[in-house]
Amino acid sequence: MIRKKNIIVSFLLAMVAFILVGCKTSIPSVQETKQDMVGKSYYNKYGEYKISSIKEIQTFNITEKEVNKQERSYIILGDIVLNKEFINIKDKIRISYKYIPEQGWKIQNIQSVDDNLIKLKLEKLLQEKDIKKLLEGSYLEYNNADRYITWGIKKEDEIKKLIIKDRKTNKEEMKDDISIELISKNDTEELNADINLKCSFNVYENKWNIDSIKMTKAEKKLLSGVGNNTIKNMLVYKSIPNYIQNIEYGDSWDYYWDIDNEKEIKKINIIEQNTDLNGYTDNVKAEIELEKENIRVKGIINLAFKYDESHGWKLEKIDTPKPFSFTLLKDMTNDIDTIKKDVVGNKFMYQGGFWGNYWIIEEGEIQNIQINKKTPFYYGNTIVLLTHLELKGSSETILGDVYIEYSLNSKTNTWELKGITKVNNFEKK
């Protein structure tokens, strides 16, 4: 028993020695603290600043420190100067350490001590490469008495030349008014312009923003007719007429394909092109593949474009010389046995009008069934089958053509027969 107590006492003394001596002698040095801060986020009233490398820490001096031996924690108060990409941050910070067994001292938090002590200084101005990035996604307008020019910069690499001609910088207010000369090209045009930019540094987001942009001089030059990318962009929110053959079934708008986004356009390829740069026209014959919901289609479209300096190329007309070929992503139209089974029990008018004659298809009455044409509607979620039927009843045999309509149930993902409609009056055999 005495021996057991001695072991416990020795263990407790060792732990106390570790806390009193180990913690005191192993707390991080200034250099180790700087290294520990790398990869951590530092918070002040302007937001979060991640310390990416030790080079960003220009200076760091410890002014106070406190060790809590019981909680194995260590708090440092210090003065820090951080160099971020564009600004210099001077602040007093509080660093909270915690001792983790088998890992050592680990930073738990870095926080600004007093918002009033924070000092920010603009260290670096926007360079040409920085302005290029800022201009990505910009929409430019030039408007004077007799000319109106617009230009969109979708990607940074569309800017072929950018020169800073003049600037007025207010480092205290972190604002920069810049005059630039710009040359930008897209697939078909080139813009030469003088532009005034008003920029400000957002300390909360730690980045430059363009507050206003104005073209003071602009010249546009037409380089070529439309390309595949231009066509693809212009087809969005347009309708392709008569992409399926009209069978006088359903509403006329059922025969239009409305392109809602570029993802629907799986392929576009120019086959023939007649461009008149002097007359500002371009007529294109192109092969196109579209996919939406339950259908993929392929066909030829004729496109007529007109150019004007204000807005560039504009799509004025879309024509389909013949219906597109199509593939249903989920198909059942080749399963004749299932169709024969589905029509049994269905009632349809085979002669006459409103007060016509009706036939209920019974088991064994189908002598012949032949699908002659398949027409998709609602992007392949409905399929209408032009079908030749020969039915033998107890007293007569009739034959004729019907439309058999199927719809794809979105919940069960199965095809359901919706109805049978005669094309013309049936004949008796």
C-alpha cells in the first residue's frame, strides 16, 4: 500500500514539474510564433486576413505574455506589421496558445486587441495585369451625339493591349483614378478605346473594385463574320422553328425548340458561310445538335445575321430547311408487344365526328399493327405514334390510321398511354 502511494506521489510530482518547468521552458520563441501564424487567419474590424507566408510578417514584437500553468495556455500581446498584396496593416494583436499533448503548443486564435489602433496604408498600386483582371466581365458603353458603341469583355485574354496613360492616387482614402488605352478583340471585332476608371480598395474584401468606368474615345472594327462561339451565344433564348415535322397534332408552338441555356447546345458546326463585311451581313448554314430533358436532336439550320456598330452581330432570322432527326433518351417506341398490350381496353372514335362510332379494342382483335411515324413533343416527354391498325371484331373488320399518344411519367419514369385518335375514318375490310 505504501509503495502504491509512493508511485502516485512520484507521478504527481513529475506532472507538476512538467507544468512548472516544461511549459515555461518550451513556450514558442518570437521566430517560432511567426512561423506558427502562417496559414492562420487574423481577424480585425475589417474582416479576415489569412497569413499566407512568413514573408508577409514584416515585423512582430512581443509586448506582453502570460502563462496559465493549470490550463496549459499561453497568451501573447504583440505589435505586428503585415504586408498583404496591396496594403500594409499595422496592429496590436492577441495570440492564444494551447498546449496539446504529443503535439506541443498550438495557436487557437489571433485577434486584434483594439480597433482604434489599426493603421492601414496603401503599399501597391494597380498594375496593367491587375486592371486586366478587374475588367473581366465588364460592359463598356460609349455614347455621344452621333455614335453609340457597346463592348463586353467576357475574359481577360480578350484584352490584347492595355497601357496606363495617367493616374491620380489618394493613398489615404485608398482610391485610384486611372486613364488607360485599351485594345480588345473578340471572335469577330476589335475595339480601340480610351477609358477612365475610378477604383477603390475595399479593405473588408481585401481587393480593388471598379466604382465607375467610362469610355472617352472608341473605335470599332469588324474583322470577320460570325464563328461557332458567337452563334452558340446568340442562340440562347432563341426558338428553333419546325424542328419536328408538323403532323397537325397539338398546338403550333409544340413544334418550336426554345433554347434556355448554352448547355442544351451540344454541337454547332458551320457548313457554309457567306459574309459581306462591307454590307455588314452574314448568312450561315450550320449543323446543330441539341439535348434537353428526354430528347437529343440533330439537324441543319439557316441563320441570317446583321451587324451594327452599337451592338455588333445580331441574329435576325432562323430557318430549318427540314425536320431534325431525334433520339429519345428513354425510349419505348420499338417495343411493339408492349404497345399492343397497352391499347387493349382503350376506346377510340373510328368513324364520324362528334356523334361518331366508337370501338373498344378487345384482347385478340388486333390483326395488324404498324408504326409508320414517330413525332416527339415537349422535349421527348410525349411521343405520338402514327400507327396503322387492323382490327377484327365479332361482326366486322376495320382498318385505318391512328395517333397513339404516350407520355413519360416524371415520378415513375415510365411511359403511359394517354389516348388514341383517328387520323381519318376507318374503312371496312
